[in-house]
Amino acid sequence: MPVTRNRDDVVEAARAAGVELVHLQFTDVLGTIKSMSIPVSRLQRAFDDGAWFDGSSVEGMARVAERDLYLMPDPSTFAVLPWEATPTGRLICDLGLPGGAPFKADPRAVLQTALERAAEHGFSYRVACEVEFFVFDDVPAPALVPVDHSGYFEMQGNRATALCMAAIDAVGSFGVEVEATHHEVGPGQYEIDLAEQDALCAADGLVALKWALRALGQRSGLRVSFMPKPIESASGSGLHVAQVVTNRSGDNAFFDQGQRYALSSVACQFIAGQLAHARGMCAVVAPLVNSYKRLAGGAEAPARVTWARVNRGALVRVPEAHSGPRTRLELRAPDPSCNPYLALAAMLQTGLDGIDRQLPLTEPMEALEGHGAREDIAEQIANPLPTTLGEALEELEWDPVVREALGQPVVERFLAAKEREWLDFSQHISRWELERYLDSA
């Protein structure tokens, strides 16, 4: 279905498709997908006046004094869900206050603001996303039964393969282009690669993909998990984001054939900005307690604040496959549990800060730990990413650029929720502790 951008066209398209129900979607500050359904007869009114809901009941949303919020549908996001027997539509929404003012703690608005800042610099921000996830049989928790034990790039026509194909077809009908899909290293682990697009469309596409995979998986007796590291002995799931900034002429601002590595000064400063604020934005791009099990677990997940062209363990990588006029800068710390609107906003704003301050770029760290010169190893050890969510939250509190990118309303809500999560984890007595210490301490 082609992307529809006019609200009158959306209403007509919904009627022509026989749509009876429309899901109005948004994400809370933590990235959880929320939805309210309205009959198609109320769609025009939703466009005109918004759809009211009690925001104080949603995690990380409105305080009690701000409880009246409105869903304002974005007509460009309209799609008919291919997996529903009854014709059903979907629209992604912005959040507004009574009177029409935007709600400042709306994650989607945070990314829109960051993109406006980029436009003031004369830039557009585009990304391509590699989304990794696990597929398990839907058995009672906490049992984990991977749907297969295939290896890297082995797709053998099982239920998970069929699920990936169905999800690709579904998001394709939403206007989201998929470049490829394949089996990842871990048992039951898969990857779907979304094509390069404007950052706001990319964030909307990530929300759509996660929703489609879970909805379709449930119908097939499968559990899809975006948890960064659900299996201790397996590789974790990342969300590798390939970034490109284009100028007003539409040219790649990261490419300069006459410079070292063909990286322009804009590219070098953008990388330097992300490296400078890597610790500060870690809680945003890797937001779970479990995220730091992945980042500390090796298997090409970054643990240090480094950049490289070849080394896949670097935080920022400039893949040789995307060199020249197609140059992209790949950030490898994010994982698929993050709120994509907040993550992309933080990534963009830290890169722009590097450009604004003309930060110098250090030498690439191509040698893997343990295989380089002593000074290489010393430099890597001196530049670690946070090793726990608690440490990452402290870094966020100290980083003014990341805080400004998110805005104070979001920062307050995000920190409150995540500090409570970290406290809950810190006070939890695990089975490992009992087995280790109960009789030996």
C-alpha cells in the first residue's frame, strides 16, 4: 500500500478497504508500544480533535496534573494490518495537551526536535537498522526453548523463517523497506535489516517491525524476544545503526575522497562527538539491566569507546562495504530493547555536538584486545563503556548534551523509571547467589 499523507485520503482509504477498527499507537518513554482502538467512524474526529486518554496511567508519561493527553494521528503512517481477519487499520500518533500544544515528554516529538536541529545545520539524518532478536517456542516462563539450532546464515524453512517472511510482508505493506533477513549466530536468533530512510520513518519502522513480529509470532505459537541477552551462552542481540548525514544538495556529507579514509571533516567530528558522549548516551541506547550482559559478553558487542574500519568490536565502525559516496557510520552499542525515538535523537545530537565543537578524531582501534601493541591495549582498557545500568544512569545524569537531546521532561521520567528498575535488580536475591553462598559463606 502506498504511503498516504493526507488525512482525507486516509479516511477514504480506510473506508475503501472496509476497515472497521483503527489502532492508534504511540510509545511511552521506555519504548513500550501502547495502543488505543477506535471505530473507523471516529477516525475523522481523531484527526480533527485528537483522541483523549489518561496519560497518568501510562509508565513514564504524564504526571497526575497532566493526565489529559491526546493522540494526534500522523496520516503518513496509515496502514491496513495484513494479519487481521477483520479489516483493521493502524496509525502512529504524536501526543498533545488540551489546547493543541505538543506534549514535551513524547518520545516521537523528541526525535522530531533533534531532526529540526539538524536541519538548522543544513543536514538531514538517515539511518539503516540491523535488528537482531530471538525466537522461542511459546512455553511457560522462565523456560526458553529456541525454535531451532541453526547456525549463521542457515535458514531452513522452519516456523521462524516463515515468521520473518510474514513480518517482512507486513511491514512492507506499511511502507517499510527490508533489505535482507538471515539467521544469526545464536540458536533461534534472527536478523532483519531495514533499508536506509529518514530517521523518523526508521523509528516508526522499528516500532512496526517489533509489533508485527510479536503479533504474528503469537499466532504461530512463538515467542519473539528483543531482550539483549536472554541466553547466557549465546551471542546477544544488537541493533546496529548505520548513519548518514546528507547536505542540502542531498549529497553524503560524510564522504570526502581527498581526506584520510575518505572521511570528511563532518564525518570525523560526528564520530568524535559520539565517542565523547558514548558513556552518557549508553543508558538510552542500551536501557536494560540485561543490556550490559551483552556489552560485557564479547562476540563483537562493543565494550570500549573506540572506532574502527575493520574491527567489529568497536563502538563506531566505518564499514568498507559502505565506503565512498555511500559512507555510513555504524554505531554498535544500541540493542533492540531501546526506545528508537530517544536513541536516534541522542545519537544525532551527540554527533552534531562534535561538529559544533569541531572535536578531533582519535586514531582507529583496529587491533582486537590481546592482539595489539601494549599501548593499544592500555588505551582500550582506559576507555570502557558502562558495565552496569546503574553506572550508565550516572553517566546520563552528568552529560548535558544527551540530557538536552532528550529534554528535561523525558530525562526526569526516564531516570525515575530506570533508577527504580536498577534498585529492584540490586535488591533481588538471585538463584546464582543462593547456589554460590548459601552453604559456603
